[in-house]
Amino acid sequence: MRNGSRIFIFVGLCSFSALAYEILLTRIFSISLWYHFAFMMVSIAMLGLGASGTILALFPRLRHPAHLGSYGLGLGATLSASTLIANQIPFDPVALSWSEFQIIYIGLYYMVLTVPFFMTGLIIATALSSLSQDSGLIYGADLLGAGAGSLGVLGGMTLLGPERLIFVLSMVALVACLMLPRRTIRVLALILILLNLGMLILLPEFVQLRMSSYKGLQVALRYPGAERLGTYDSPFSRIDFFRSPSVRFAPGLSLTYFEPLPEQIGFSIDGGEINAITSPRDPASMGFLSYLPAALPYEVGKRDDVLILDPQGGLHVLLAEHYSARSIDKVESTPFLMETIAKELSAFSGEIYSKQTWSGLGRSWLRSRQKQYDLIEISFLRPIPSGSFGISEDYRFTVEAFKTYLQSLKPDGVLSINLFILLPPRTEWRLLATLATAMEGLGLGEAERRIAAIRSWGSLCIIAKRTPWNPEEVEAIRKFSRERKFDLVHCPGVKEEETNIHVRMASNEYFVGFQNLLNPDTRRGFIKSYLFDIEPVHDQNPFFNYYLKLENLRQIYHQMGEKWQFFIEEGYLLPAAFVQVLLLSSFLILLPVLFGKKEVSGGYSTCSLGFARQLKVLSLFACLGIGFMFVEIALIEKMILPLEHPSYAVAAVLTSLLLGSGTGSLLSHWVHHFRSRWVAAVIAGLIVLTSIVLPHFSEVISTYSLALRILFVCFLLFILGLPMGIPFPFALKTLGESHGRLIPWAWAVNGCFSVLAPLLAIMLAMALGFQMVLWAGAGAYLLGFAIFSSPPLRSEERR
């Protein structure tokens, strides 16, 4: 095998391991810590890649191709070692409010988990520096390997838990070392492969994930008599079933009900979100169902055709059966949960998922079926109210989603929404504002006559119709509230003295909030003056659970008991991480400029360029990094809606974009005509065109099966990715012809701006929407084209 082919395979396998490791760590973070800490992995990965370029720029001897084998061994060894070490670091985000050591532990996490990506960066940057004339080939191998890794890791997680799959990825990187000619490297690689096998087979308990002791599962298992019944893993979620005295799931149960609840089995998703499965085997114990706030729509009128979105443990299914619904359709957005309950607890659950059950996003399913219902049930409920929302998109609760729900109701059909009360109110206000906006968008005025709500000691039930509530229905709402001792919050004609009676609050803020938000004349002023951001959300910025207003930070801090942990729980870890990463990236980029010296061998570091050319190199590779990552992040978010699950979107977008870009990079190596500065302008045009056609594309494919939708998305994005793989290797090749020793610095610049881009993209999307993120990505490529079109990156005359 020729040396060039060996390098190609070596780089591809190492990139395979690194990208798969990055995705795997997001799953590990979701399980061991919390979902909203998983996004840190993007920054950790890109920071390691950027730091490698800085080191190679400062120490040119390290970029000799003879070191590739050592770097490969380092990658293979640190993939498993860094995970084992990180698992022993006692970092727990909940403890941030009372332990200063947690800040140190976050830093240790960064340092330990960055090492494998640092080794990967050394491999790629060294290969690009020593073979700059083959940059298209090397970069193509990098992207193709990464694309295969993003797909391969999903297959791996179906066979092994994430903590075990780490050792397999370590062995893949070590197998890559066997491609190299040095005998010593091959022998050491074989030894490390055997060590990984030994850890995987002989010491499985040593690799068990350490889960935060404050996560719901861990808390429930600490109760006397609690027992874990089983753990089930998929590439997208982990399900744990357990029995515990803490499992008593009857949200908002009336204080007038004194009988015991039926038998329940608890379950958690990724150890955090706790819910329960209620056994219907004792019919006499099911009377509690009519004492739940969620029973309101059944008490108001007969509901024959019922749709339950995200039934989870099936409590609302049992409720529909209790009220003798004729047809009960169920759509669950977590397919693995549905499959696991159906397989493991079918008899206990009353076979809730045995028929009329589908998986997917409810709004997409409704559009494909064109069926109308007497009741559509949506649940916001979690058994333990939590403010730990973080930054996450949710297309189920946008204006466009509520329009779909309302249009799928029969003329007298009801939309029912149940949620926990979490003070100060913000979820309920945004929900109400979004629902009222959706109604007005459908031409349904006077929302105050079409919406009603009741409140229990811990939950809120909101019901809405396309037609106004008639007097008989209003009386039924009042009667149900009165008999069950629920507090009436709103119904047509309600007076303030009728509210806040049974479960009294210090201020009657729910009555006031409903009155202001349902009145178009006062809604805008209420939203603008409210402490939190409760603006309606749309598909362009579907961050339903992000409520912070920058101008109110001081007031919010005092309102929440002067605990800064609240800001991390509510998502302000994102801008905090951005500032931190900005400082680190700036340091890594400027280090070679400030301390680089002329090399003895006659080459030049960054100081051999004038300031204008330094700025040009920095701007060009920064634009390419920002442009690629902006497009990638925006497309992942935009694909969640048609593919109905974030994990499917991540897999489809990463695989298709990386494989397409890798193929484009190889084509640019083999076909001279593809190496043109005009490619950047073509990419910008394609991005804008994609942003325009994407909504129509998503709508057209929404009626097809999930497999076909994924195939269509992959094809579209593969085509977009083809030209996106050309500018970076072409720019490196151009730079290498005159200043080859600057390639590591260019790699560092590209990597560091790629660290900043995902965080910046999310913040931009929250303010202006994902379409603007795509346009900003197109703008970055256009700026890169302008830089490329100016005089080439040639060296100054050597003195």
C-alpha cells in the first residue's frame, strides 16, 4: 500500500473515532449530568482542534509526519482514559449553588475531555502541513471519516451502552495506527487494543457511568424499599423502570379524594425526567381519575374521538378509557419509550400501546392524517416540577403547532393542556400568549370566550375551543371546579371574587394574567412589562422554555432568591460559555502572532507576514469556519420538524453534510476546475436558495414515511455539502504554496472560530430565527469569496 493511501486511511479512521466520540459524549452528559450541559461537547471538541494548530504553529518540529504514529497512539489511549478520568471528577451542576469547587471541576472536565480532540487536531493539521499539495485528499478523508463516524456511532449504541462503546472507538483509532509503517507504533497499538478489550470484558463495573445524585432516578432509588427493575439503552435515550415509595403520580389530584392510588411503576428518561405507569388491573381504584384536573373536558361534554399526544406512562389514556371514549389514538414522540413499555410492561400498563399507536411529532402526524377529534390532549406534566430547562428547541408548542391542533378539532372539539405550576408564572403565560396568537391567526377572535382554565394545588388545566363556550358548558366548568375544590381561573363571564378560593395564593396573579393575555388590547403591554420573556414562539425560533430578559437580570436575581444557579438552569450557561470560549479562542489565535519567531530552517511564522496579510489569513479561515458551522447548526434545528426528533436531525444532517463535503473535497483534489474562488459564492447562493425552499420541502415530504423523509433530507443536504468541502482545502493549498508553515495557524483560526460559531448561532436564532442564521452563514461564505478575490495569499519578497 502506498504511503499516501496509508495516510488517507489513517486520517479517516481517526476522524471516525473523534466525531463518534463527540456524539457519544453528548449522550453520556445527558445521562450522567443534564441535557443542557451536553452542548458543551461542541465547544470542547473544537477547542481541542484549535489548540492543536496553535501548538504546531509555535513548535514547528512537532509537525513532522514521523510524529503521526505517536499522535494516533495518543488519540487511541486518551479516548478511553479521558472518559474514565472524567467519570471520577465529582462535578455536579446542582452543587454549583453552594460549592465553589464545582467551578474547578468544570475546568477539569474541559481539560480532560479536550485531550482526544487535541490529538485528533495534531493528526489532521500535521498531515495537512506536510502534504499541503494533497490538502483536498487529506481534508476529504477527514470529512468522510467524520461523516461515517456520525452514522456508525448510532449503530454502535444500539448494540452497546455509551460507556462501553468508548472502548470500541479507542480501538478503531488504534487500528488506524496499524496502517503506518513504523513497527514500534504497530506493536504499541496492539498492546493498547488488548488493554481496551480487557477493560471492556473483564472489568465492566469499572466503566459504569456516575450519575448525578440529584437526578430524579437517583433520588427515587434512595427511598426505603426502592428497587430498580431494568435499564434499557437506545442511541437516543435511556429508560429505567423502578419501584419506589416516591412514585405517586396523580398530578393536581383533588384534595377531596382520600382513597389510595392504584399500583404504579416509575420510569425515568436519561435518569432525569420521572414519570409513572399506572396499573388498571384493579377497577375499583381507578376512581381517582375523575378527581384530576385533566378530567375537566370529559365533564364538560362527551368525547368519543380522542387523540393523546405524548402519553408517556399512559395516565391520560386511562382517563379516556375511564370516560368511555370510543376511539383513542396515541402519538408518542419518544419511540423507544413506547416500544419498551409495550415489550416489558404490556400487561401491567393495560396494553396502552398495543393498538392505535404511532410514533412521531403530533403536529406532523395530524397533518398527514387529516382527521378531526372531540378532544386533543397535550401534557406539559412532569411528576417533579423543574426549572432546569436549558437551551432546547421544541416545535410542539409554537404558534404554527397550535394552529394545527385547533384545525384538527371537530366544531365542538376541545384542546386540553395540562401543566405543573412553577412560580413565578412563565410557562403558562407563554403558552397562553402562543395559543391566543394562533387563534387570532385562524380568524378566531375573542379568545377570552373560547378558553377556560382551572387550578389545583400544583397544576393548571387549560381547555380551548374553536367556538365560544356556551352557557351549559360554562356551568359544567363551574360545577366541576366547585365540587372538586379546584380554583376557577378563567371562563367566560368569570369575576375575580370567584377565583383563588380553595388553594389560596398570596396574590391572585393567575386571574390577572389570564385577563390581560386574553385581551388583545392589554396583551402587548403585559408581555412587555412582565419580568420574564413570555413572547409567543414560532417555528423560526422555537425556544419555548427560554424566558430570561437581559434587561431584567438584576430583578430576576432578587426574585429567585439571589441564587445564580437559576441562570444556569434557565439557559444562561450559553452566553457565559460563549464569553469563556471567546477569551480562550482569542488567546489561542493570537499566541502564534505574539510569540512566533522566524524559523532556523528559513521558513517563516506569522511574523513573516505584514499585518494586512495576517488579518487576511485570519479573516478567510474564520469565515470558512463560521459559515460551515452556522449552516450545520441551522440545518440541524430546521430538520427537527420534518424528521420529528432532534437525534434523527443530528444524524441525518451531520452524515449528509460531512459525506457531501468530504466527496467535494476529494473531487477538488482530482478535478482542477473545482478549485476556484467562485465556489464560495456558489455556496452562498445555494444556502440562500435552500433557506427559501426548505419550508416547502419540509411540507412536501411530511406525508411520507420517516425512512423516506430521512432519505430525501440526506440527498438534499449531500448536494449542498458537495461544494462546501472545497474552499477550505483550496485555501490551505493556496496558503501552502507560499507560506506552508502557516497552515497550523490557519487550522487553529478555523477551529477556534468553529468553537464560537455554534454558540453564536443559537443566540442569533433565539433573537432573529434560524433562517437568519442560514443567511449569516451565506454572508460568511460571501465574505470569504471577497477575500479570495483580492490579491492571493502570496508571501512578501524575502529579504
